[in-house]
Amino acid sequence: MRRQENPELKRRILKHLADLYQINEVRESNHLSTYVYCRTKAFLNQQQTTLPTDEEVMLFSLGYGLQDVLTPKNAQVPVYESEGIVYRPDMSFTATDSEVEQLVELKTTRKSAKFHFIDEQIPETWLDYMRGGCHIRRVESYDLIVLYMMGSYSPPFPVIYCDTCTFDQEEIEENWQKLLARKKVLDDALTSGQIPTPFKNNYEWECKYCRYLLVCQTIAPMTTLPESWRT
């Protein structure tokens, strides 16, 4: 057998995925997830400066594709807005008008499922988004579905867990004020045309596969660089 790489086919498949899930499209900057994740990236996205990396296309496509497969046909995907912030749960169930809406978030991860029952292992971004949704919908609980791609066994085998997360009103409101503060950072930046300070408006792990990493490293003051990059 003779085998050789086929980069043309790879590009065709990646383009198909990017088009299918609209990964290359720039959406409005007022979505709840915008204020959960990096505001510097959100600003640069609005400038349409560069296309997503292959890694970003694959990660987003995998998440979106599995979400499509796992979402029941009777689930709703409503869109809400509060204080200028647009919000959409991954899925929603409301049996009757008199019942409280059941908000559901669906996540996929390559982390080991053995950490599932350790609260500190739940990503802060997931919690920020769910608490934001609770504020907008005036509820205190949010269902979380997590598909662990690698499971926790050897050989790895996918495993799924479903939990209901309940928050108290204080943490919901504290989270909302945090989101509003982040919104102001991005709104001010878009109005002034001045980029939010790199590495100061995000979680450090977000930089790993980011298409704008070189941009941020180039323009960031040395004092804002993560310690591991100050070489």
C-alpha cells in the first residue's frame, strides 16, 4: 500500500464544517457567552481580522455536532434578552405554561470523567453562563449534561452525566453584576476602537488555540503577559 496526505480534501472538510456551523461568521457582540469568554477576542472578532484556526474549527464543530445529535426533538431553543444581553440555552423544556422552565446546557469535554463529582472541576465559564441564564429567566436551577469523550477508563469510552445545578440568589446576582462589568469593558472598547488589554480580560487557558495569540503577544505590555510567557 502507498499512502500520502491529501491536504485538498482536508481543507474541503474543514471548510464544510466551518460553513455548516457558521464558525467563520461574526455574530453580534451582545451574546451572554461573549461576556463569559475573552473580551479581547470578542473585540478582534468584530474587526474580522483573521479566520479561525483549524483547531478552533474542529473543537467548535465537534461540540455543535454532538449537541445536534443529543438534543431531543421536542426540546426548544428559545432566545431571550435582558439589559442588552442576548441569551440562548442549549435546550429548554416547559411542559405547561404553569411550570417553571427547565434550562439545559450540554457540554462535551476531553477531561476525565473521574473528576465529575468534584465541584471545583466544573469550569467557571460553564457556571458563569448558567448563572447568567438563571438571572435572565428568574430561576434558580439549571440542568447540565456533560459528555466525557474519553470517559475515565482504559481503554477510554465515552460516558455521559446529567446533573441539576441549583444556585442561591446572591451568587446569581453577583455573577450578573460581573457579567455587566465585562459587558462595559467590551462596549467601551468597541465605542473607542481601543482593544481591551490582552491577557487581562480572559482565562489563561483560552489563549492556547486562539487565532489571535500572536496579535496579543505583539501588542501586550510585558507586565500583562502570563508569567510562563515572560521570557
